[in-house]
Amino acid sequence: MKLIKINHAWDGKDGCVNCAVRKQALFGELTRDDFDVLHLPIPEFRLSVGETLYYAGDAANSVYTVRSGMLKLVDFLPGGEYRIVRLLRPGDLAGIEALNARPYLNQAIAMQDTEVCQISLADVELLNERTPHLCRKLTALWQQVQNDADIWLGQLTVGASAKRVVRLLLYLADVAETSEFLLPSGEDMGAILAITKETVSRTMAELKRQKLVFTENQTVRIDYAGLKQWLDARS
Amino acid sequence: MKLIKINHAWDGKDGCVNCAVRKQALFGELTRDDFDVLHLPIPEFRLSVGETLYYAGDAANSVYTVRSGMLKLVDFLPGGEYRIVRLLRPGDLAGIEALNARPYLNQAIAMQDTEVCQISLADVELLNERTPHLCRKLTALWQQVQNDADIWLGQLTVGASAKRVVRLLLYLADVAETSEFLLPSGEDMGAILAITKETVSRTMAELKRQKLVFTENQTVRIDYAGLKQWLDARS
DNA sequence: CGGACGTTTGAGGAACATCAAAGCCTGTGG
DNA sequence: CCACAGGCTTTGATGTTCCTCAAACGTCCG
């Protein structure tokens, strides 16, 4: 793996303290002094679309805070198929299983241009002994994992394929906090929903015909309320 | 909810310290002295098949360590369908989302006669300030959640229905650590795999014909190696 | 301009859901 | 002890959904 390492002018303590995603991220509840414990500067990497941050089974020495962009966590099945089990957005923590000294469970691949901060296991452990803040934040991040798994399992892999597509669109709008966002490729949507890209395409075409979604290039705008109603009508 | 409360002769500190599932469970890494912090005795409940431990949306003041039996975590969908998103076995922690002051995410229902210990949020927080052991154990338990979610998403909701059934049987054997175990009802297996109970029944019938699984009453014995081979043959 | 890649659309067939009825345990009350 | 009701499972017949395969179309880059 030879990812591009970024060197900011503000590398060092102030960079972290003022980080735009710090509130949501792992270091969200640390005090300014806590940062003195860390090995600074924190390495930061930039990934382009399709690049892999780590592979399933890799020895895990770091976790990564997503600063911008989006990562997909992918399971490859014997036979070449793949399944996307989670999406990571700014503030999320990738490779969280490293905290148990386990190899990475899945492959992390950038779906857009993405920036991540690398946090070594050693730093996490140092901080953990120093302050209870980190444990609280960790718990919150794990909770997020469970929350997502719940949505994935309860809503995105169940029922008619059209419903799944609509639920995914609503979910993406929810996490993006806007009804206009970058649409994953048909194949990726299929890998999230456990349906084929052709079925995704057909469903999207139908939704466009019904004026519930509008696309231009990669970006999509959805009629959030309309889609919710569409869902309720066939539940 | 009026569950049956159990009163053991050994209620108190010794009961916990000597608990059969303590090593895997939340208190696994506590020292004997740590127990002095707790409000003892720890309340313990017994649930019969079908009884509910808590409902989705209930205010969550406790987590529960499963001592024996099995719980299912269930999502109910608008329309009466339901989906099982996780199974909890002895040593697992139910209601883990309570640790973030969130209401319970799903309904917990006993699939067999089941015993649980109730641990109040207050106790967890007391311990957490006193010792870093708990945080480590919590992290391990959250990891388990992620692991399971991964298996669920990657293996149990993907591919032909027969493959899913076989993967579920192998999974159940793995967690039970024996190839002979209590078989969930057809409807429950369907709710885990996102297929109908009829399809489950047909698949099981076929596997019995092929001498890969044997049932008597509720218990099932599987030809573990045979099923693995069966899976590999059609991957 | 041409090639690679992702999307769209179509036709056909397989897999699974649905509906329905019969069979099988289990517990209950006569 | 047997009869019977209720729940769960089994099996069958039918229909729909969605996957598969295939070809055409569009878009991005060299």
C-alpha cells in the first residue's frame, strides 16, 4: 500500500484540536492537554476512488478517522461476488476491530476521494489509561456500528427490491443530511442491497419516471417526503 | 413485564466471582475487589420460551448478561413481518446500547428457557471509573457485535436460499461448539435468513434426504464436514 | 476516433413467495 | 385413556419477482 501522505502546514497539536470532524470523531471528548500524550503529527492519507486502505486479514496496527469522502467496507465471497457491509463517512472510525488486536475484518475501499487520519493502536492505549473520556467515545462509536448493522439487516436486505432501493436512498440522504448527494454505482448499490445491478437500474429508471429522483452525472437529488410516502403506500 | 426473579442461596459477591460464564461476560476481567463497588446481589431473571426481556424503544437502564439459553434480537417491520438481527448466547450482553443512554434498539425474546443477570447502568459507570479492565471487556463485547453483524450480512442474507440455510446451520454449530443443538423454529430461521418458512422447510427436507442433517424433536445433529463440502461444491 | 467501462433495456427462465390443504406433535379436558 | 383443538411443519400447485444472458447505448480518456 502506498497511499499519498499529506503534510499540512499546521501539523501538530493545533491541527487536531481544531479538526473539523473532531467533535464526532474518536478524539471528540479529549481535552487540549490529552493531546500531549500523542505522537504527533498524526499521519494523514488521501485515497482516490477505488483505492484500498486495508485488506481483510491484514494485521491491524491502526484505526483511521475519516475526515472527508466515503469508504465502503467490503466482504469478498468465494466466487468473486462481493458484499458491502457498511459505509463510513466523515467522523466514522475505520478498522475499529484493531482495538481488540484482531486483523481487519473486511477490505476498506474509497468510494470517492477520501482523506483519513491514521491513529496508532499504541496511542489509543496510552490515552485509554490516562483518561476515561476515550472509552466513552469509543462506546459511542461502537454503538454506531451496531446502529448501522441494524439498519442494514432490518431494512436494506429485506423485502421487494424496489423497497430496498428506496430505503437506501433515504438512508443515504439521512447520513448526508441533505437530499442531494453522490450516488454510488449501480454495482455498489447492488452489493449493499444484495440484488443485481440490473434490478437497481430498472428501479431507478422507474423512480425517475415517477419524478421521485433526479440525477445529473454522479449526483442525485431525491424527493425525500415523496419517497417516504411511496414506501408507506406499499408496506 | 413481570419476569421471574431467581434467588440463589449464594447471592452476593461469591456468586458473581464464581459464575460459570464470567470469563466471557462483562465482568470477566474484574478482580475480586472490584466487586465491592457493585450493588449486590445482582438481580437474576428466568424467561420461558417466547417471553420478552425488553421492547424496542424502552428506556434502557440496564444491560443483561445471558447465563443460559438463547435470546433473539428482533426488528418488527411495519406490516407485521419481523426480522431477527442477532442471537445472544451465554456470555453475551443484551441491551448493550443502554451504555450510550439510548433506548433499546430491538426487542429481546427468549428462544429457549433463558436466565439473565441484570446489571444496572449505574454499576457499569461506577466500575468504569474505577478500573480500565471494564473498558477492555466492553470493547471485546462490541467487537462481537460487529463480528456477528458481518457474518449475518455477508453470509446469511446472500445467495441461494439453500446456501443460507446451510450457512446458518454451520454458524449455529460454531457458536454452540457442537454439531448437535436446538433448532430454531422454521419461522425464526426464515426471519434470520430473510426467506419464508416454507422454503426453510423444503431445504431442510432435502438436507435430511441427503443424510446431512438429522432431527429428533427440537434437536438437530448435522454432518458438519459434509455441509461444508456441500457449500464449497456450489460456491 | 476508438476502446474501456458503466448503464440501460429486453427476453427468457429459474428460484422463490404465496396460497391452500393435509399431516403431526403437544397439551387439555372429557 | 382417548378425543380434540391449536400450533407448527410439510407438501403441493400456481404465480410473480428477480436473476441471467445478451446486446445496444452512453460517457470518459487516451
